[in-house]
Amino acid sequence: MIARSSMLLAAFTAIHAVAFTALADAPAVYDPDPQHLWNRLFAAFYVRQVEVVDRVIVDGEAVRGLPQTVVLGPDVVDPPLGRHARFLLDDAPFRKCNEILDEFLSSSGAQLVDDPLKRVLLQRDLWAVFDLLAADPKHASHGMWLEGGLPELTPVHEQHRQILSRKLAAIMRAVALSAEEVRRLPDTYQLAVDSRAFRTEPEGSEPPHYLPADLFDPHGTWQQIVYGEAEGGLFGHTHQTDGRSVFRVFWRLPEPAGTPEQLQRWLTGRQRSMQAPRASLDQLPVEGPERQRAEAEGERAQEDLPVGSRFVLLRQLICLDDQLTPVATGIVESVLIRVVLASIEPPAHDIDQLFESFEMNRSLLLGGQRGGLHPTHPGSDQFYGLSLLGRLHSDPKGRLLVGRPFPDNCTNCHSGRTLSGESTIQATVRSLRAGVEVHSPRSTIQAERTIRWKQQRDDFQRLREYWNDH
């Protein structure tokens, strides 16, 4: 059984090892010269060899195969690093990272590049590493087994953590922009729209991909969804990235424009269906009329969400100016779009949805192409750690789990079912709940709340301490 599992995993990872190794040879990001100091600093943290394991079904049982090594990065939004000591704090990775940080600081590396966009991106990339080092290594995201029971850090690990953190803070301060330079940073969503590289209406998943051109039109039909203060005020994605990004959710119903009351009714009905006792369903056969009727009851309250409903989750970069003031920018880190294309007719479960996903590509952004947005093609394989936000999520041995292809990888957090074909409408906006407010698409309330929350966190206080040491 184990041998059969290992063969399947070997075949799987052989394909992925080629794909991800190719990424490691991608064109240099911050300068055409791959050996430029900025490129080497970036690669030290954003290119990593990691071990992955796959769970395959053999004779009806889930079996893990032997770990395989792959290369992740540099073309990733978040650093391919986890909280396990093997990523940064064991002797070998620490020595590699510490040497490049020392070289950057001793040679005044910040002065090698004047471009404000490059400087803010490098600061952003290093801030993610700083926060990972500042975090409790035993914190488990989403309550999953990944990252559970990580080994205790040794005194040497703790020393390494402080050394790297102080040097990262020094470089972040050295490349920080003035308030005026921050104000002049580009609106990359608008640049993406102006590039005309994307279609403006959802017509299918084939290129060119759909990116709404009127998302921020104050006179349009898009509205911004915000949790009320009683609901915590922030989306879970904000916590996953430790408050370094602003996450904004937009929705649009077909003409005539949907009302906040209509959305609230749908969310309230959806919440009731999610709270229905699962035990009653578990006692029913997997298939058959009884189960169909029971599941239909849970979906009936949600039928008022009409065909053509659209949702957008936008992630935008927060930077630190030279006074350590967090500022929300117009630089887009990712966009996730879902459109309901077909109605629900209980007890049927097939729902036609369009999924679009875009991620920031540094080379495209710095090259002035498409606002830096690169689409994720349906069926693209994702590793489990990279399908979550902020960092890799490893097991107690520092290994990753092979995940699902896009868009089904979204169900790691949002649903127990796949998002294609068999999904229910719940999976479209699983994270939303009753108690939301509806605002103008140009409202800055999410940015203001995120920054206030970030400034109160322990990781920001530690950054302030190290920042002021230089």
C-alpha cells in the first residue's frame, strides 16, 4: 500500500518540481542583473526548497506518501516560509539570510535603488518576513492540524530570531518613503483596467479574464460590504496577513441595483441554513429523495440571490512611511472574483459560477504591464500552504501538504465541498455573515480599521522598538 502511494506521489511531485524550479530561474525582479544586491536579498527569503507530502486514497484509506522536495518562489505574493524553525532559524537558513542582511546594511544597499515603487515593494516583502518572525510559532491558523505542535524554539533559535528581526527592521526603515512619495504611488487596479488586457463583463473562464472596470465608480452599481463593529469590523483575511493588507469586499446585483436590505435578508437566511443541525443530515443516506429534500430546505432561504450576482475580494498593500506611519496604498496584491451564472432550483446542487483570481506579479508591475496583475488559470495546482494567506502552513516536521487546484483550493477555508459543479451557493461568499454594512465602493473605512488594529498588535510594537534603534 505504501509503495503504491509513493509511486503516485512521485509522479505528482515530479511534475510540480519542474514547474516550481522553473520559477526559481525567473527574470530578476528589482534589477536586470540577477546578482544585484536587491535581487539576492529578495531571493534569500522568497525562493525556498520545501518538502511536500500528498494524501492519496489507496484501498479506501488515506495514506501519506514519502516527502518530495520542490522549489517555491520567487513569483509568489507571500513568502514561501512557515513558522517552523527549519525555514529561517535553523543554522543553515539563518546563516544564509543573516549574511545577505549584513551585506545590504554594510554597503548601504538602500541607496542602490531610487524608484519609489521598488522601494515600497521591497519593504512590503521584508515586512511579511518580520511579522512571521515576530509571531508565536505555536499559533495554529484556522485550527487546522497544520503547524500544530511545532517543536519548541531553542535559546539559539530565539537569538537568531531577534538578530534577523532587528536587521529586517533596519532595512525596512532605510527604504521607507516620505509621506509625499507614498501619496504619489500608483493605483494599480486602474492601471490594470486601462491596459485593456481584461474583459469588462463575465463571459467565461477563458482568456481574456474578467476584471470589472467600474468597480470604483461612485455612480455605478457596485457597493462595498463592511462588517459592523459588533461583528468585529474586519474580515478573517486581515488576521491571516497580520494586518499588512487591506481586504475589501464588493458586491453587485443585476439591474435594478440590489439594496442593502436585500443583501441582509439573504445573509440572514444563509446563516439560518448554516446553523441547521448537521446531525440530521449525517443520519440520512448520501443520496436519495430524503437527503435531497433536507438539503433543499437549507438552500431555499438563499434563492433570492439572483443570477448575475457578483462578488469581489480585493487585497491592497499597506506600507510604512519614513515616520513608521502605516498608509493604505492603491497597489493591488490580489483580486478574487465570483459570479453566479445560473439559478438554484432545489433539490439540484449544480450551480454555474465564474471564478477569477489575479495575483500581483512583481515583474509585470515594475515593468508597467497590466497593473502587475497575473491571472490564475482554473485547474492550476496549488500547494496547501500557498492556498492560505500570509505564509506557508507546515506540519510539525516543517513539511507542506499538497492542496487542490484552483478554484477548489478555496474550499480549504470556505467550504467542505468543491466550488465547481457540486457546490452550493453558500460557498460563493462563505465568510460573509449577517450584520454587515453597505458603503460606497470608495469608502476607506476598511483601511482605517485595519491600520488601527495593526498598530495595537505586539508585532507592530516590536517593529517600532527595532525601527527606533536605528
